[in-house]
Amino acid sequence: MSAVDNPMNEQVAQKATEARDQLNEHTLKTVHWHFSDDTGSPFWLEKKRELNFDPLTEIKSFDDLKKFPLFEDDWLRGGPIRRWVPQGHAGKPVYVFETGGTTGVPKSRMVIEDHWKDYELFSDTLPEKYFPKGANWLMLGPSGPRRLRLAVEHLAQHREGICFCIDLDPRWVVKLIKKGWMEHLEEYKKHCIDQAITILTAGHDVKCMFGTPKLIESLGEALEERGTSLAEVGITGIFSGGTEFTPQWTRFCVEELLGGPPEESGVYMTPTYGNTLMGLACSKPITAADGYKISYYAPQPRAATEVVSFDDYNQVVPFGATGRVKLYTLTDEFFVPGFMERDEGEREAPFDLYPWDGVSGVRPFHELAGATTVGVY
């Protein structure tokens, strides 16, 4: 992730160097927190005994995290959940958020305030014109034991609004797809969209919303059938996320569903890439001139992503090259020293707003793609 192999202008290169210094400093602080006896979690303190090095003396920079073994999915399956709670946070209320779980035991992550902090940082990136303070929100996405629902609700409250949520179980959606019950799937999707339309047409002054690409499309089509549109029911700002976000879908959404770019339609949409481990990566502003290309940048230094070689997960690929997405989570609540995502993409260069590596063209990792059921995402 060095600045030298990329033809950035001098100003961005300088910012990238400063961001790297900040990441190194933050990494050191995070490792000391998680591996010190008085602040670390039972999980990492126990894991320290298995390592062939001492994190407290041998981790001096972000690159040194490669000394750790890759973080394993299965560590998050099953309990006790309290083994993940850092002793430095003992006594604080703990949330547990789940991901996966269509078959077998879901992955669980403990959280105290990370979801609030992540979405407050994201809030700072939203243009006030389209996401006005005090506006109410619609959360058109998964409910239940998922971080997203509470995080979007906090985002609305942080921006002085009220969040209206629908009831949606993505595990049921995935089961319907796997069973081939497409008629039931359509009815369930309609059930979710009906809930959203009821909220949007009930005089609640909802101007902002979260939705997955598939659900935004279904909502737009359902409103069209009723002779109206997202803009006409009052929506001005949409935040969305999921691997279904492609340049082709974005073009369709902007040109057909929303009625043109924000300056014409009055509706602004921003894609994001996130998960229960990392939080939320923001997108570089999307333009028709750039072919609706979507590039995501992790919320450094709290999380970082690398695009690494398919043959060597410790080797970052050159800018523009394709590789698998590797994730690092570096907060005082949760520590992930290298987790291989189920996604691949192209490595993007730092730029002025986010002077660190990004990833574009995010899609399911080709070796796993056949086994991935996307569902509502």
C-alpha cells in the first residue's frame, strides 16, 4: 500500500503518507489494548499464548499485522460471546450482532458503541442538501439480530430525525431461494415493499432512506405502478449497500428509477460497502463521466482493506489489478488482524478525500461465487 508505485499528485501522496503514519500509530495502540492483561479480551489474551511472537513487543506498524494468522470465521460461531469483550470495557452494556446463519450457527460479533461511531463518521460524508438534518428516515433492509437496523436508526437519531423500520428476515429469503419457492419469494418481497409504501404515504415526512439495491428497485417499481415515484413521495437522499451495486445497476437506478442525476431529479444516492466486522466503507462520488464506477474506501484507521494476490494473501496487488479483499478491524472493541472477505475487486489509488487504498468492482470471490446466495442484498 505504499504511495511510491502509484502516480498520485504530490498533495495526495503527502496525505497518503500522513494517513499511513496515523494507521501505524493507531495499530500500535489497538494491539496494546487487546493484548494487555488489564484491557484485553479473554479470547486474545488466550490466543497470545499460542502465537510464536509477542504482539506487545513485535508489532510496530500496520504491516507487522501480517505476523498474525488469518482471522477465522469459525472463531465467531458459537459462544461464549463474553470472551470477546475487552476487560477495558467491563461493565458496559453489550450488543450482539449476527451475520450469516442460513445454515448452521451464525457468526456473532459483540459491540458496545462501534456501530454508533461508524455511522456518525459516515454521517459527516452525507450532503446536507439531500440528507437534511431533522429529516425522518426509512430503514428498508434486514431487521432482527443485525447491526444494520440499529446502526441506521442511530444515524437517523444522530441527524436529529426519527427512523421508521420494516420487518424483514433475510434468512427466510435465502431459504425461499434455495427451495426454489419463487412465488413465495415474490410475495415476501411484496410484503416488505408494502410496509415501506405504507410508511412513505402516511404523512411521516420521510426524506431519507436506506435500502438494498434490489429493494430500492422493487420500491421504485411499486410506486410507479401507483402512479408516483420516490421523488414524489418526498425521498431526497438514499444510502444503499451490497455487492449488487454495479455500475450497470447504478446507471439504471440514476437514469430510470430516480429520474436523472441529483441536480435534475432532486434525489441523491450514495453506495456503501460494509459488514458486521468492518463497519462502513464510503464510496468515491459517482459520476456518469466516470462510467458510474464505484470505488470504496474503508473508514481508516478504524478499519482498513487491502486487495491481495489470490496466490499470496500477504501480497498487495498493483493499482488497477484484481485480487481478493482482505479486511482489518482496529477498534478498542474488536480486533481483526486480517480476514479474507468473500469478495474480490480491483485495487484503487488513494485520492484527496480518502488518501489510502480503495477497492472497486466488488463482486463475490470467484472460487466461492457459485456457493453464494445473495438474497435481498
